Amino acid sequence: MILFSSKLVSFRSVALGLSLGAGCLSIYAQTAPAKSAAAVEREHVGDAPDDPGPLATGLSTELTPKAIDAAMKKVGDWQVKVAEPNFNKQWTFAALYDGLLAASKTTGDPKYHDAVLHFAESSNWTPIADRFPHADDQAFGQAYLDLYLENKQPVRMADTKATMDRLVVRADDPDKLLWWWCDALFMSPPVLLRMYEITHDKKYLDYMDHEWWLTSASLYNQENHLYFRDSRYFTQKQANGKPIFWSRGNGWVMGALVNVLQLMPADYPSRPKYVAQFREMAAEIAKIQSADGLWRSGLLDPDSYDLPEVSGSAFFTFGIAYGINEKILDRKTYLPVVEKSWKGMLAHIYADGRLGSIQPIDGQPGKFKPSASYVYGVGGFLLAGSEMHRLAAAKH
């Protein structure tokens, strides 16, 4: 049984905790016509058909830039085709946009970049503003600011900057962490980091740093070197008696750490702490990698989950490959880890380009169909591909 803290759990998290998968949809079906934020987040984000068709047979597992780009394009093409008509500003799509922008840079194909740009333009470059200071509603700001950095039209950053300016003067609530769930570290800190990169104003960087370590002090387990998803899981156990550490939640953190290490100045006082945490997490993640190269939804009890979880696995691959590329992680130790995980993910691509074995929206480990495909997992896969391409290019 899950115990909820009224101080730490928002409406979305409570809804997630009530049931898994389609069970949650029945709750929302009984609500008033006005859709809740949680209901909107679930619209068009993905599906899990009973018959997704055959798995792909033409993809090469060879770790060359050409083979990696081919896998990225197959998945990216399918995802844009099925999802672009329903692009929106929810956190669920934010990682997809980040992945699509990276895919265009890596493959040279502008269609992924242009799909994000067209949606940003149609949205007038505005974020969601009705749940301030909820980090999920700030996540799309990363794509806005990345697009601003390539074409510095003021409209591209104005509203995101206004939101971040409002955030950095917000006083801490001693009874409630701002980022009380580990996923939040992927949603808000990358936007603050880009605001620092754009303006060179340390207030954004200092605020991010302050709040990160408050969250870390609460949720980062110093023994296992993994993050609890939130405070509900401090005492809960998996079936094998080990603590519950959620794959995608820790994947979000690895993705966030990449953003920190990319954008934080080398001489920033607390940078060594981020490097240390990144290395600790990478070592633990490598240690618990499954034989198929991927990771299960509950990281420390893989035997309880039939399928690997591709969204968490994708972000782990992204993070570790980045660490190798930047010489933060030892190449000899970690190259076999990402070679194995990349090949493992390719085994879950269908003939039409669907990327399967992605856990639906949740805040805890769960089970799902092999066909389950959701946009944030595809975003993680494309980000992973961008770093694997770099790795392969250097290797060859």
C-alpha cells in the first residue's frame, strides 16, 4: 500500500499512484468535461496495441555512425508521422522535442528540427502557466531556448524567461521541496541552465544549484547511489526485499546531469559534486545491467519484471555515452555497457519504426505490453543515438 503525503504529492502524482496504465484512464473518464492536467498529459502520448506488427529486420547492430543514424531515422520518422498532429506543451512531449532536435543535428535531416520549430511557432513560444511553480510545465522551455540559441529572436525566449525570473525569486517552502520528485530534475534545471547560458546571469545557475542539492539531500540514496522517485518510497520494498528505485526516474536524473555537465562552467564551485554523483550513478547503473543490455522498471528486482524498460534504458545510454565522450567516465569500463544497451534497444524496434517496451506514464515501476510506445521514451532513444553517433565516429 502506498502512503501519500499531502505536503509532497501533487494531484498528478496521486492520480499516478492510484493505478497503472488503463486503470488511470477510467478515473479520468468520470471527471467533469474540463480536463485535468493529468488527463491532458495522457492524450496522444502513446499507445500499446495488441498487434503492432512484426519487429524490424533490416537494422544493423554495428556501431557505426551510418547504422546508428539509420535506427534513429527509422524511429524518428515513425514518431513524427504519428505524433506531430497532436504535439503539445506537456512534459510528456518535452523529451521528444529535445530528442528530435538532437536527431536533426546528428543525422543532418532537418525534418525533426522543423517539426519542433513549427509547433513552437504555432504555440507563440509560450509555456504552460497555470500550475506555477510545477517543474513539469517548464520542461518545454528547453526546446524553446535551444531554438532561440540558433536564431536569437526575442519572442523565442521572452515567456520562458519571465517564468524563470518568477521562479528564481520564489522563497523556499520549509514544508515542501520545490522539486520533490526526482523527475523534476530533468524538467526545470535544464531550462535554468540555458537561461544562464543565454544571459550569463548567475542567478539562474545559483538557484538551480541550490534547489538541486535540496532535492538530492532528500531523494538520493547514498548507499545505492540511485534516486528514490519521491518520499513515498523511502521505506517501501520490492518483492525481493530491496528498495524501490524506478528506472525512468533515475533515467530522468541521468539526463539532467548531462545538461548540468554540458552547461555548468568548469570553475563553478559545486561542479565537482555533480561529477561525483554522475560517476556514482553510472557505476551503479552499469553494475545492474541485465543480460539483454537493458534495465527493468524496478532496478533492483529485475526478476519481477518480464520486459526491459526502454525509456529508462535510453536515458542511461544517453548519460553514459556522454560521459565517455567527455572523458568523465572511463572508456574501457563503460564502452561495453552502452554498446550492449544500444543493441538491446534495437531489438524493440518494429518494422514500421515503433519503439516498444516503454512504460506508460507512471511514478513507480510497473508492467506493460511489448508494443508500448510513448513519446518521452522515443525522445530518450534519439538523445542516446546522438551520443552513440559521437562515440562511434570517434571510434572509427
